[in-house]
Amino acid sequence: MLQNRSLITLLFNLIVITGCSKEIPANPACRIKPSLNELAPAPAVCLVSKDNKLLVLQYEDSDDWYIPQGKAQKSQSAQCTAHQAVWKNTGLNVEVAELLVIASDNTHYFTCHLTDELSQQIERLSVPEWANIKVKNIEYVDPFELTKNNFTAAIELPKIREAFIEMEKTETSKPEN
């Protein structure tokens, strides 16, 4: 009886301690469209579109918009760098698809898809407690209604618009399931 009570107490404490922690969840596996080959390491961006708007972020120290972007990692493909940037900043587990454009600084811009129903239905995204601590805001914006002054200086807005147009073309040309 005492042994059972000790075991129950131990299990309860373990559940309470681990269930209430604010630990960062493990990174999900990199998700790349199955028909595509992984590319060499490179800085990478995920362009996530919903209702003809682009997923963007704001950091605490700025009112500029940023797109989830990752620096090149020797141990992972450009696609996995893009996937990880979205995950760490927004908590969204996207599928990385086609390479749209490569910017002058070798940043690879990919189409990234929200593949689950819940992600597709979210109207306003909140920053997960465990996400990049500098992120203060996540939104979908029309990249043609904003100017270069709305984005961080590092972003090549014409390249983003070009990639966004290309992404929208591929989205509308997909056969219906």
C-alpha cells in the first residue's frame, strides 16, 4: 500500500513538473516536398502565403517587418534552414516546397505551405512563449501594399514581390484534390 502511494505521488509530481514547464519543444523533422531534392546549405527564407498575404514578423526592437529567415548551417540543407526559421519564430510546422528565387546575397526563397487544417484557419497568430524571444508580432500582410521602408533594410522587396507572384502562380495552377 505504501509502495503504491509513493509511486502515485512520484508520478503525480513528475506530471506536474514536466507538464507545466516552459521548455522549448523539440524541433520537428524538416519537412520538404517529397518530389524535391535537398539543396546545399545556404541562407534561406520561407514565404508562407494565406489569402494572398505574406507571413511576416516584427521584433521587439523595431517596427520593421521581417520574413522568417535562417543563416546557412553547414549541417543542413537550405530547405531545412528555411523550415527551422519558421518553426523557431512562429511555431508553425510548414512544408518547404519550390525554390522561387535566389537573391544577390545567395539567400534562397522557398514556397512554404501550411499543411494542417488548424494552421490554415488561424486568423491572428500569437507568438508562442518558447519562440524566439525577440519576436513581438506575427501577421499576414499584403506585400504590395507596403513599401521598402516597412521592411528591414536587409530585405530585397522587389525579390520578395517577384517570389510572391511566382508562388501565387504555382498555387493557382495546382489541380484541385
